[in-house]
Amino acid sequence: MIEKDNRPVNLNLLTISLPIIGVTSILHRISGLAVFFSFPLIVWVFSISLKSENSFSMLSGLFQSSFLFKAITFLILVGFSYHLLAGFKKLISDAFGVGETLESGRVLSWLVIGSTCLMALFYLIYLF
């Protein structure tokens, strides 16, 4: 017979204190979903840019004048960059065992977040 588990269950995600490794794992999944759903938009913009010289000029003018277009481009670039860096961290951990201990995993997680922040700063300077 299976015994009933009497441990308390906390389902409020706002009160759970996740370690940085867990935060980066969840953000990696969220950024992957965002990259997946932004892919049709990226393909559509590329197809417009390659259609003709006039459509490229129109798109270039839109990029220069529209803050919303720049902001969407910035968010896509940051999401893709984070997903790429966190994916490399995961691959290195799986293939070579780097980051399997708690301390090294914490250091790599902070390295991924810091690198993403630096890349986001570069994107801000370049785009705006």
C-alpha cells in the first residue's frame, strides 16, 4: 500500500527562493519559447528586405524612424543571445562535466547572465 505524503506543498512561485542555477534554467526555457515564436517575424522581415531595393529602403527607413521596431529587434537579439549562451553552458556541462558542482554551476550561471547583460548593452549602443 502506498503511504500518503504529508509534506507541505508550496505552489506559490513568488515565495519560492530559487538558486541562480534554477533561475537560469527557467529563463533558458522561456527564451527558447520566445525565440521560437519570433522566428516567423524574423523570416518575414528578411523576406521583405530581399524582395526588392524599394522594399529594403522602406524597411531601412522604418528601422531608422520607429522606436517600436528597434525595441522589438533589441528584445529578439537579447533573447536569442541569452538562449545561445545558456545553451552553450548546458552543452559544456553535459559534454565535459564543467559546472556540475554547485559552486561551478553558480559561477557559470552568473557568467551567462553577465555576458548577456554586456551583449544587451552593446545592442543598446548599436541600435539606439
